[in-house]
Amino acid sequence: MLTPADAKARSLVDLEPVASDSLLQLIALAAADPRPEKIDVGVGVFRDGAGNTPILKVIKEAERRLVDTQVTKAYLGSAGDKRYAELLRPILLGEHAEDDRIAGLQTPGGCGALRLGFELIATANPAARVMVGTPTWPNHPPIIAAVRLERVDYPYYERGQGAIRFEDMREALSGAAPGDVALLHGCCHNPTGADLDEDQWREVVRIVKERGLIPLIDIAYQGFGRGLDEDAFGVRLMLAECDEVIIAQSCDKNFSVYRDRVGSLFVKTGSASATSTAMGHVFQRAREMWSMPPDHGAAAVHIVLEDPELRSRWLVELTAMRDRINSVRQRIAAADPRLAFIGRQFGMFSMLPLSREQVLKMREDHAIYMADSGRFNVVGLSDDQIGRFTDAVVEALDA
Ligand SMILES: Cc1ncc(COP(=O)(O)O)c(C=O)c1O
């Protein structure tokens, strides 16, 4: 144990440097490249055909209304905007929207929801292990580590085949102990684009139920894959079959409000009163971490969802984003049979079967920036960059 004198001997200058986030490093490298033809497919935001990430028209309209009508900025409490969370229920939970065993609250983005969901698990059962299919979104492992839960990795994806290693997934989940957590991507798997199909979801749900696991579903891209309802298939099936389910949701992508930090956490237990107790712990953890979520983005989403006209215009804008993602996927897939798998995947990300050396060579020769793993954002490409990108990928695959 440190004595007060030892503690004094160490100060902030004694801190070890932290390895910087590789994706943020990549963005900085791309930004610093002077070649005008450079392509940045490392970045994780939606871009339109012209290469921009515009603010949705409905969000602009909602923000105008917010400025005109908001009369106070008094505290809202740890749950944030309660009406916002209510309005999300039918979109996310579908036929389970009225289930009083499910409660939710506003969080600072999907990240805040994930952290809070894992905090709840660690509070209930610090011995729980978290089963994580790899590769996964790079922020999952540090969030799990931050709440001091043990992580157990299993292989989820075969990069060369562009396919899910479903047998490995089944085996890993079947070997988990009751109370362990199955971390699952609701749709538009990041970084692979490889989503479970309906039969695979059924099988995962069966194993989760049989083994007594707690599913924590991360759904950050609802509406970017096949449609709002289709993308929530796994979430809703899990709710139909299991007593305990945790859902970490984000509106940051499907409302394009990334920096405004708009998310939610939903918790289901076997009874309304147990859920209410669990939510007491959730509020307590939220209060310790951020006290209350930021209001602006969720208030704008609230206005859009409350107003039937804005809501239907949002659906049109969301459909346009989804259509662009899927049409860029088809164009890439059509360029070479070895890229056909990209046309069968969903969401913004896929992984090219390239080595780190090939990725670095594309960076040097063609100013194309993607993660060393070959993960790239399909809509990082503007319309006029797609041909040059696929030519460079095919050249790398042929080499
Ligand atoms: C799989 C996944 N979960 C959660 C998030 C977090 O989203 P947010 O920006 O709302 O915190 C992301 C964002 O990239 C993601 O890809």
C-alpha cells in the first residue's frame, strides 16, 4: 500500500504516455496528406455523394423550433429527457414498446449507454465475463476494462471469406456460464458489415436462453441496414424470448447528430419492480459519471419524433442515407468477384482481405487511407471516388 509519503513522490509528471487511438491517428494522417486526390475511408461518419456529412434538414428545422420555443435550461435529472426515451420505444422495441418490464433513459450517445449497461452488470455481478466476437468496434474492450469485467474473445468473422464464423460463435456462447454477458451488435456490424441472419439470431437467442446469459445488444446504426424494423429483428426477438436484456442504442448516426451525443439505454428484467430497482442503480451510476446527459441533441430528436410531419421527413432522409450506403456497396461489389461479399453486407463498414503492408502501400501509392485491418467506410467514398478506389483495391488484390 502507498504511504502518504510515497503518494507524494508520484505526481502527474510520472504518468506514462497513453498509446494514441489508431483511428484518430489515421484521420490526422489523412488530413495532413497534401495530395488533392486523397481518399479517407477511415473516418466513421456518413457522407453523401458529394463527400459531405450534412446536418439533416429535419434536425435543422427542429433546432430552429427549439431555439424559438425553449423557455428554460433548468436541470432535467439523470434520466434526461423522459419523453425522448418514450418516443424511441416503438422505433426500437416495436411490439414490446408497452412492456412495463422494460425501462429506458437518455444517455450521452451509444458510448454512454454501453458504459452504463456494463456498469449495471458489474454492479449486479462483478464476476460476470463478457463474451466478445472479434473483430469488434475498438471501443468495446476499453469500456469493458473500465468497469473491470473480464472479457472473453471468440472469433466472429473470417476476413478472407467475408463470412461469419458462426460455429465458433455458437461454441463460445455455449461454453459461457450463467450470468455471463453476450455482447452482440444489433445490426450493421462494425467493423465487418457481417450481420447475423434471422436463423442465426434465433440460434443465438436459444443459446442465450438455455445458458442463462445476459445479452447486451449494441445498436448504433438502426435504419442503415435494411430498414428500422428489419434492423431491430434481433433486439425484438431477444426481448420476446428472454427475461433479462440490455440494449445500448444510439441516435447519433440515424439522425446524423454525432457530436451532440444522443443515445439511450433500455433494461428489461423479469418484473416491473425488479426493473425499477435496476434503474435505481442505473440512475446512481449515471449520476456518478455525468450526472445528467446533454440536452440539445436529444431535444431536437424529441421534436422530430413528436411531430408527424417532421417524423415522416426524417424517414425520407434516413432512407436516402441507407440507399446511398447500399448503392455504394453494390458498385464496389460489381467491380470484382472478390469484392462481391461487400454487396451482401450491411451498414457503413466492411473489411477488405488486405494485409497491413497492402493497406500501407495503397496509402503511399494512391493516398487512400483506411485502418491497418482493412476496415473501411463504404460511404467515406464520394461518388466520383468509387472507381479510383476499386481500381486501387483490385490492383492490391492482384499483386
Ligand atoms: C458499434 C458501435 N457502437 C456504439 C457506437 C457509439 O456511438 P456514439 O457516437 O453514439 O457514442 C459506435 C460508434 O461508432 C459504434 O460503431
